[in-house]
Amino acid sequence: MGRVAVGVAVVSAAAVCAVAALVVRHHMKNSGKWARAMAILREFEEKCGTPIAKLRQVADAMTVEMHAGLASEGGSKLKMLISYVDNLPTGDEKGLFYALDLGGTNFRVLRVQLGGKDKQVAKQEFEEVSIPPHLMTGSSEALFDFIAQALAKFVGKEGEGYHPAPGRQRELGFTFSFPVRQTSISSGTLIKWTKGFNIEDTVGEDVVGELTRAMERQKLDMRVTALVNDTIGTLAGGRYHHNGVIAAVILGTGTNAAYVERVHAIPKWHGLLPMSGEMVINMEWGNFRSSHLPLTEFDQALDTESLNPGEQIFEKLISGMYLGEIVRRVLLKMADEAALFGDTVPPKLKIPFILRTPHMSAMHHDSSPDLKVVGSKLKDILEIPNTSLKTRKIIVELCDVVATRGARLSAAGILGILKKLGKDTVQDGVKQQSVVAMDGGLYEHYTRFRTTMESTLKELLGDGVAENIVVEHSKDGSGIGAALLAASHSQYLEAYET
């Protein structure tokens, strides 16, 4: 072998060694990054832990805060607002009733013909109307005139099968899902606008008065007999079909709960005792907080950067508005510290709230062998192409951690309500079913969230008690519920009954 050949062989061997070293180094670097990504996930999973013992502490804390909120105004992070609803529908209601459901950029008008025990909801119709953006920041009169106009138009289309009683005003239930200080069953002053509305001259005004004056300007002879929020509407809609309904929980973009309390258990109530001896309480449970809640660095950062720091802590852990955002924040740390998506952090991943909970749900439910849905969501929303199966699997696992924590904490909240009502133990010889009416997009569409919540509640209650507690979907309770509350609080109630 000549010197040249030896030289070539030596150079070739050196090159092979160098390439091998690079490959090894690259592999070690990659496995180091992967180990870091897994470490971030495991640490997050541990901090999100919701063992049964912790959930019981959360439920106990919820019950304690409920007592405190009922004792005095401002006595608790839970507002425990008195709704003035002391007469829930029974199924006996008869007649024609209307509902107006205003809770966002659209509102709905609805009419129902109630036929009593035999026919119940004999007929119903509704229309949805979009609110032009300029009216969301204009004047109070302009907004309510627009709503009253749509309502008058809808009333004008009353067709066959709807029978307004001769010589009587039409009656309306008004679902108004903004913070209100309720002053009676049919009046309440606006505390503040949310959800993109900002009309200063409505704040501090009675929203029923605003609507009534607008209806008068439209020559519409209609009376608002109940002002409620969507959670109380859901409770009423559930009770109409099942008299065992004791509470309602909304799990959607936001979250809230309402339940039926004995008036004697409300120390801050100073009014006349209602005939029913009961009062619906609007908990505003999204504002619950406790040292037992499993908060992570990501939750704390999300809260600090939010529009309402220190408020709505429970909502920020369990509601649809925030679950996808928590996933995004953890992925951002993985991208930054473990190069999960390559050497540069994808710019779109830095945008708050770009990853919404419906996207998270779609990825979490992906059952394809190559997790195709996860890949396409990453590509379409975050502009991250060509992810490995290993990366996609870590993302599904992350979605599972966030959804599981939210679902299990929701179950603990429900247990807190059941404890307050004494429904968390087996009553001797009593086999009465208690029903929790549920609604909201998160509960309805995020299957794994729903099934985890329901199985956790069963686990917390134990077999004996779980048999007596039913969790039931009360679809679209907020619309029809308001019409039913208009019926159960009608000014003509005695006349209807006779």
C-alpha cells in the first residue's frame, strides 16, 4: 500500500470518526433536550396533582366559603348573591311566555307556549340576532332600542299555536349574563360590562328599566317578570323537567354555579320569608380560591398578566377560556428550554390565547395512529410543520394533564355544594334522587373533560351516595329557563292557577 493510500485511509478514518462524533454529540444533545422536555412535563404533572385527599380539602374549603358568603356581604371570595328567585317552575305552568337571552355579541329572543303537566312545552320558537359592533360601545338607549325593535318584530310574527291571554300583558324572562346587583326578581343594576361591551351610561342603571323604556318607545306592551343569569336559567330549565334538580353548573368559556338554599340558612337575608321557604343563590363560584388549589408557575403567570389579577382563580383553572392557554404556556417553556420544535421558538407560540380550548380538545381526542389531528393543529394554528410522533405524543399527554386537573377540580366544587346541602352522605332509608343540571360548551363538547368530571364525582361520593346523585345535561337552559321563570313569577299567577 503506497503512502498516498495510507494517507487517504487515515484521512477517511478521521472523517468517519468526526462524523460519528457529531452524530453522537447530536444524539446526546437531542436526548438531553428530550430529557429536559420530559422533565418540564413531569414537574408540571406533579404540581397539577389532584389526589382524592386534596380534592376533599378543596370541597371542604368550598363549603366553608359558601357559609361565609351567606353570612354577610363581602364575607367571602364567593359572592353568594341572592337571586330573588324563590319560586322555581313545577311543570304546571300554562300560557304564552317570552325570553330574551343577552350574554354576548348575539342575543336570542324566544317564545314558548306552556301546556301544564300534560303538554309541558307545547311549542317553542327562537331567533338569534347579532349586535352591530358600534352598539356595544355606544349609548344605552341605542343598544336597548335595537333589542326592543328585534323583540317587537319577533312578537309581530306570533303564529298559530300561540295564545296570548286576552286583556293581559305579554310577559318576558330576561337572561342578562353580566355582573348585576339584583334588587328584586325583576330589577337589578349593572355593576360593569364585560365581553367587549363598554357603554358607560348603563353602569349603575336598572337594566330592566332600560329595556322597559325601550319597549315602550316601540309601543310593545310587555312586562319583564324575571331578571336572571344563565346559570339560574339552567337551574330553572332543569327543575321544570325534573323536580329533583337542586343545583346547576355552567362549564363553558366561563364557569358558575347556582343552587337552591333554605332561607333560614341565609343570615344576610333580611327580607320577608318567601312562601316556598327557599331561595336560589348565585354563587359566582369562578371567584373561589383556596390554598388547596394546585397552582403552578404557569397559572400564576397567566393570572398576573390577566385583566383581573387575583380574581376568578377557580375559573382560570377549570374553564374553557383558559385551558388551551395553559397548554400554550407549557409548550412555550418546552420550546424555549428544550427546543421541542427545533432551535428557534415558533413565533406564533408566543401569542397569548392563540391556542383555544376547542383546539386542545381536538388534539386530546386524536385517536389516529400517527396523531394526524395533532400534527395538523400544530401546523394550522402555530405554523409548526413536520412534528415527530414522539413530539405529538407529549402534546396529547400535556392536554390530558390540564384537562384532568380542571375536570377533577370541577367535581370537587360540586361536592362542596352537595356537602353544604347535606347530600354527601347516605340518609337513613331515603332513596331520593338529587340532580345537578349541567350546561356549557366545555361540558357538552369536551368528552374527556366531562367523563373525568363525572367519574371523579362518583369516586368522591362513594358508591352508596353516588346512586342518589345524578349529573344531567340541561341543554339550552338559559333561554327556555328564563321563559319558565317568567311563568313561575307571573303577575297573573293566581289567575293561571284557577
